Amino acid sequence: MTSMYAVVDPATGETVKEYPTISDGDLRDAIGRADRAHREWSKAATVAERAALVRRVGELHSERRKELADIIVAEMGKPVGQARGEVDFSASIYEFYADNAESLMADEPIGLAEGEGSAVIRRSSLGVLLGIMPWNFPYYQVARFAGPNLIIGNTILLKHAPQCPQSAEAMAQIYADAGFPAGAYENIYATNEQIEWVIADPRVRGVSVTGSERAGAAVAAIAGKNLKKVVLELGGSDPFIVLGTDDLDKTVEDAVAARIDNAGQSCNAAKRMIVIDEFYEPFLEKFTAALTAVKQGDPRERGIECGPLSSEVAADRLEEQVKRAVEQGAKVVAGGKRNGNYFEPTVLTEITPENDIYREELFGPVAQVYRVQSEDEAIELANDTPFGLGSYVMTTDPDQAARVADRIDAGMVYVNIVGADAAELPFGGTKRSGFGRELGRYGADEFVNKKLIRIS
């Protein structure tokens, strides 16, 4: 029987390697190891000792950069330059949490309005955490979940996406080689049915999911039933709002970069270009030319900016969405064709609220371009979506920048800048993009017991 955990090269369709699904008995043993490890890891190891091991994980990512990058090129088709960049970013996340471990875990005094004595918040671990990770950023997603939580003293059960078993295996080896105790980081090739009872297990204290709305809703329902803390990082359809620019070519360059990274398969990619009437025609012309000029091809080749979609299923889904969009009135300005798992960079216009894709997420190199007449119309359109992850605002007016940023209904707003994610900046959304935050201080505050200690 074919395993659900397999490396299938999306550029060729070749099944490279299969991994057996974990048995129920082995999975229960993994939970037991994580639970036992937590008692020692959270109490016997100091914050500094935990930080030292997390730092080593980051160093090993850097030392194994090429090997790790090559794995995800084969697993999900990320161009090799972007794959190495992801490994680098992951290493910086581990370094950030190692550098800041002591301050993140320090007691937080609370000033008393009345009464004598003192009050502090002391942060401590919760216990075993389950991480359910996606395929689009195999190392980065794990780093932003595991890094802070291991610093805190939690232990990790990591279920990766079924198409990323080799990168999951490589990370588990890194944690072992870094010197983590058995059970602190457990890689599990589990089925969705097994995950249901893992979440229900009383030893598991929290769940973090990065993935689709469907997956997030299913996990949240089980977690809620079992009174477990959950963090959800789900989809997005981020607006890229052009209200003003003194360098249209640079604005177009930023728009292309924000749409095409990882073949457009990023939850916080710019997916809806919302352009004020004054700039609409020149923007559309330049943007279409630039997007279709992106070099697409074998992700192993240097200079390739856009590889294949991650799988045949992903390509099928995007093809169906674009076909349906056109049937419902959208205009294909450029692109729109599929070749195997490759999908041409595509520009769509004339999209109305009656079109399904107006409220859907397009996970691939397909951009929607809208014309608006005013700032208010741009904001209304930007917010008229079930999602609320990130957003981008381009303007030369500082007052307008502040005003629009305040009115955007999203977890993140980037003004006149793209590609500005950083280890210290919180990542997360609102509405159907989920809840909770990862990265920075806020990411380290999700799965902790913030214990009040009041002393007279």
C-alpha cells in the first residue's frame, strides 16, 4: 500500500521516497516520551541551557544549508535560491530566541494600585504541544513554532505535511544532533485520524496549526471539545493597495515580488492588486509585463524565480479556480495556462463581487488587479474578504499611510515595503486567517502559563 508520507517531485511527478505512517503504539510511546521529557526539560534544564541547544539547532541549519535546501526543492518545488533563503531565515529565528531567551522568560513586575508588597507574572511551560505544519515553508514554519516553545520548556510533537517527510526527518536529526533529550522533539508521521486522539490525549496541552481553513477548523473543533489552547495560522488574500508612488517601476517590482515568491504559494503573499484610477492603466501594463517576464522553470536551476506548484492536487485546484473565474466574467490579461504542475504567471481583471474568486484565495502565481476611484473605495475593497492576514499599502503621503493602515482589517500592514518579515516581528491574522501570533515576543507568549505571584 502506498504511504501517505512520500516525496513526490512536483517538477517531474516522480515518487522519490516513501515513509511509513507511525503505528498507534509507536505514537502513544512518542507522547509518553514527550510527557516524561517535559518534566525534566522544563525544570532541570535552565533557560540558558535550553537556549544553548536551540542556538545549536540554528547553527546546524546553517551548516547543512545546501542539503536542507535540496530536500525541499524535491519535496515541494521551491526554487533553490529561495530554498536556501528559507533555511537562512529559519536559522535566524532560532538565533533570535536563543539570544532573547532570558528576557522573554523574565518575571514581569506589576505595579500595585493599592496595598503593600509585590506582584509578578512568572512564565512557565504548559507541557506537550502538537504542531501541525504545512508544506509551503517546511523549515520556517517549524522554526517559528518549535524555537520559542522549546525555550519556554514545552516539548514538541511535530506532524509535518505528508509531502514533506524528508525535511521532517532532517529536522528531527538536527534536534538529536544538537543534544536535545529524548522526547523533547518528536517527529510523527501520523494520519488525520490519529491526530484526533492525540489532541484529545490529556498529556497534550496545546495545538498549533498552519494550514488551510478546513484543517484549522477541524483541529480547532477537536481542541475546543477537549479544552486545549490552539493557535491557527490559516489562509490569506492580502491586498496590495497602490494609492500613490513617485517610482511606479519600483512599485511594480515590489508587487511582483510580493505575488510570485514561492510560486505564489504563500498565505501572506499579495494576491489582490488594488490600484487608484490615476495609476491603474500604467500599473496594469507594467505589472503584466513584469509578472509574465518572471523566469519559470526547473527549481534546481540557478536564476529560476518561479518553480512548479507543489503538487498535482495544487495545480488541479488553481486551474479549476481560474477556469471558473473566467466563466463568471473575469478577464485573463496574460497567462492562464498550465503545463503539468507548472502554471503560467497570470493576471486577471474585471472581477466582480459575484465572481467566486473575489472571496477565494488563489494559491499560485495568479494576481487579481482592481481599479478604484478613491482611498475609501480601496479600503472597502481591501476589507471585503473573509481573510485578514497581511496587507500592503503604497503611498507617498505619510498621513494617508497612517490613516489607511489604521483602517485595514488585518493582522499585519506593510507600508511602502515588501519582504520585510523578521524573527522579532509578530506574524498572524484575524477573521478566517486564524488567531494567535508567532515570532517575536508575542509568539513566545502563546503557550505559556502566565502565573500571578502576589506577595504581601
